[in-house]
Amino acid sequence: MSAHPGPRAEADDVRHFWEGLGLPGLVDVHTHFMPERVLRKVWAYFDALGPLTGGVEWPITYRAEEDERAALLRRFGVRAFTAMLYPHKPGMARWLNGWAAGFAARTPDCLHTSTLFPEPGVAEYVREAVDAGARVFKAHVQVGGYDPADASLDAAWGLLAEAGVPVVIHCGSGPAPGKHTGPEPIARVLARHPRLRLIVAHLGMPEYEDFLDLAERYAEVRLDTTMAFTDFSERLAPFPGRALPRLADLGDRVLLGTDFPNIPYPYLHQLRALERLDLGDAWLRAVCHDNAARLFGLAG
């Protein structure tokens, strides 16, 4: 993995990547924008090598102000991105959703993102968010420390399944396991709501093959590539080579995600990591743009 180039050089290299595939740009379904004081607490947690990061050194590559980060994604040629935000306790989700609605209103290339938590009133504020135009939700089982199959979430999952609104969910046990991470709890959710459009973050790292099983079983389950195959993640949780043909066969349901800005390497490295899988240009085009463009109804 190379050192971080200057921002202008990196932007040129990222654009060269997608232009070489004949794409109009990238769609990144896993980027983080949240209230600044919340984001800075997240960064402080990474800096402190907390238990949820697995205790590994995790320098934040794109530690910049909100407008600078959004502008950099545009320079990279990211046509649409998300504001992945998540509560770690009751009472946060509705407030975060209000902030995210405002961010989406002032950031047209951000897919209006919302979140949820198992608490009284969750179905009500999920419905409010959907009615207000939310296009994607974020759920974080590891940070939230909750069972996604908790009965208090059942109506919310049903609403999202009925509305066809995708949910990017961190439910794998990487970088550190939680009480409710892993494939079993989310399999119980899908058994009740088979039409729920779950996008499993990080390809379900490190339980990659278990989450491939779920994607093969449920037609609306998708996977995002966030941090997968990078040098950083391959040292900690290598993707099994025997599973690559299965990933290739699911090429219409794999979406580009990066974790920008909270990544310990350049943005370009995620793209190169996907490229070196050697699954072909058609697979890369679908993953880096076309699958998400179709899912979210993006023109062009």
C-alpha cells in the first residue's frame, strides 16, 4: 500500500480509475457524515485504540472539516454518497435523523440517510424519516450493542421492507466481536422480513462466507466492499480465496463502500484492492457504480 499522495494527485488517480472503466463516476454507499461534535468523538475513539476497533492503530486519513470532505469526494468523481450515522444509546436516533435531513437538503449529492435504535417510538420516527425522503438507513449492531432481531425493531424492519428503503448494516464481528454481531441474529431478521433490502457492511467481515450464504438465500440482500481486500483488512481478516467465485456470481449485488473519511489509507487503495481481485471490468463497473445507481434510481 502506497503512502498518501497529495489531494490533487489522488483525485486525478481516482478519476483515471473510473474513467478507464467507462463510468460516469463512482457511487459510494458507505461514507460518514454526522454532526461535527459526534464525528470528533468517533475520531477520538479511533485515536484511543478502543475495544471496538480491535485495539489496532487506526489513523484517520481524511481528518478535515465537513465541507472539505464533501468537496474531496466530488473531486474524486463520487456522484452519490451517504451520511452513515448511528446512535449508541436510546434517544439519539431521532436527533441524528433531523441533522441528516438538513445535511441532505444542503448536500444534493448525498443520499438522504437515517438511522434507528431499539427503543420506544422507533417505528414512528422511521416512518417519519421515510416520509421525509430518507433513501437509505444505517444500523450499527456492534456500536449500538443491540440484537437486530429485538422485537422492538420488528415494526421498523417491516416498514423499511415495505418501502423498499435499503439499510446498510454493520452486523459482522469485525474489527471486534460484539454480543449480537455475526450472521445468526441478522438471519432471524431476514427470516421474518425476507424482502428487507439489507446491505451488509464490510462484506460481513470476518464472517464473509456466512453472509455470502445469506445473500445467496435472500434476493434483496446485498454486500458492500467497505475496507474489504485492503492491505489493512487482509492482515486482520483475510477474505478466503475459495469464496471469490461466489462473490463474482453475486456481482449484481455487491456495492462500493469505503468508510471515508475514517480510513487508515488513501481512498484510491480501496479501488485498487477491488481491481486486483481480477474479477473483470464488468464486475468492477457494476460494483463501483451501476449496482448502486440502479438501486437508488440515479439518472445516467
